[in-house]
Amino acid sequence: MKKYVLIPAYCPDQRLPSFVRSLSESGLTPVITDDGSPKEYETIFEQCRNWAEVLRHDTNRGKGAALKTMLAWLMEKETEEYAAVTADADGQHALSDVIRCVDAAASHPSSLVLGVRDFSGPDVPEKSRTGNRVTAAAFRFITGRSLSDTQTGLRAFHCSLAEDLYQTKGDRYEYEMNMLLDCVRKDIPFYEIEIDTIYENNNECSHFRPVRDSLRILKPVLMFALSSLTGFLIDWSGFILFSSFMPVIAANVTARILSASANYEINRRVVFKDGRSSTSLCRYALSALVILVLNSCMLYTLVNGAGMNRFAAKLLCECSLFFLSYLIQRSFVFNRKGVLQ
């Protein structure tokens, strides 16, 4: 079985030619995408051509786009069975780990193999430690699955998964998180292999932008929050209107029905991208009923039992049930199997 190493590269240094040479001498086939690097880097890529296939983007399009260019090249070129592993161009992956991961992909054709790092060591830069904690927590919240390292660039796969990975959306760093999310949606299992944790010069060569790229990575949660805010505004406006001539609980139920209808469509089409409206609608109606009962009970207790202002009580109830609503929709309403993960 042929084994490839896919390397997205933007403004690499002299470590890249040495890295691809060692890969080639180990029996692997390196493939590089020059992601729009300036002309002064042409000599580095020319050196790499001695041991690797070099593809090129005329402009910088992002890590995700570079990886998909190599995936497209592989799917067009290869007609035989193969395995491939993605690796970074900055010297942070040991040759032995690259080999172990691609060998694991060949042995586990149905799984996405992840080379996971240990972030507890004293030599790990704080930016990397914090970034992984944030994204790992977000991934666990979004999917209910735990991964040791959601930001690893060392990911291996059998050729049977190439089309699935190519279809993943995103052209920049969000592509890697979207890849993991798509694997969860498509029931593709993960196979983790512990690898060496290598950071050169405190990871200064990384092109990861903490704020902008973290926002891209956390997009699913942010989109759900925006959807919930839209539903809340509809709910709040309706509650104010209906409570002027209805009892508090009746106004709450009527407003929730209106907001739930809008919230369902936004979440189905935008957040969870679920196309089976008839199936998810029944689940959403059930979950909305559960949330409504909890919401109404809390509202009644706060207003009639504790004497709280009805508008303040309504706000408190909505905020309290936000995370519960997300978990139910993620795990039950828009889950492909319709069961808790």
C-alpha cells in the first residue's frame, strides 16, 4: 500500500527540505502545497521537488484549502489503495510519529487517526496549552465526545475516507475543527496515538491567530447562541405583548410557541444542517415541550413564589435553560441516530 504525507506550507524555512527528504528516504511519498508563499521562498520549494510533489496556490488561501488541494490531487491520481497523513511544515512532527500514524490508518481504514500531544509539560507554550483547552472544551460541548488534542495537525486516514474529508467545509484553520465535527456527524470513529510534543522557538513560527481562528473554530456554538438570541427576542417581545392581556403562564406558552418555530428552522438549516425536517421536527416539538414545562415551572415559582418581577424572572429562566436546550438539540433533536451519544 502506498503511503503519502500531505504538507500544507506557507513561508517555510530550511527545515522543510530536510523533513521531506527524511520522509522520502523512509519510504513515504511527500506532497506539498505551496499556499501562495512569496517569491523569495521559491528556492526552498525547488529543493523539496527532489523528494516531493509540489502543488501551488497563486495566492494564500489557507491551510484547509491547501489540504483539500492535495486531497483532490490524490483522488484524481490514485486508483490503488493508499493511506495518507497530514503533517505541519514547521518541524513539529517527529518522523517516527508520522510513520506510526500513517501505518495506523492503513490498519484502521474506517477511523480518522489523530496524533495527540501531551499539553501538561512545562515546555508547552501557554498559547498552545490555552488554545487546546478552549477548543477541546468547545468540541466536548458541541458533540459530547472527548478528544485529547483537537488542534493536532498530524491526522492520518485510509483512502476510503478521502472524499468525506474533501467535502468538509472551511479553507483556513476552521477546516480542521470542521473535519472532526463531520466525523462525529458521519459516525467516523477516532483512533488516538500519543506523539512527541515538539515546540520550536516557543511555537513562534505558527500562523495560528488566537482570536480570529478561535472564533472560526467556535463557530457552531456562536451560531447556536445567535439563533437562541433571535428566538429569545421573539419570545421576549411576544411575552411583553401577550402578558398585557393574558395571565403570565398563558403569555409565556404563546410566546414560546412563536419563538420555537423560528428557532427550529434556524437551527435545522444553519446550526446543525439537518435535512430531515419531518424526523427532527417531532423531536424538536418533544424537547420544546420539556423546556417549556421547565421554563413555566421556574417562571411560576419565581413570580408567584419568590415575588420576583415577571420580566426579570423571564430573563433568568431563559439564561438558565440555554445550555440545556443546546445539549438536547445536539444529542437528540439533530442527532442522526436520534439517541444520546
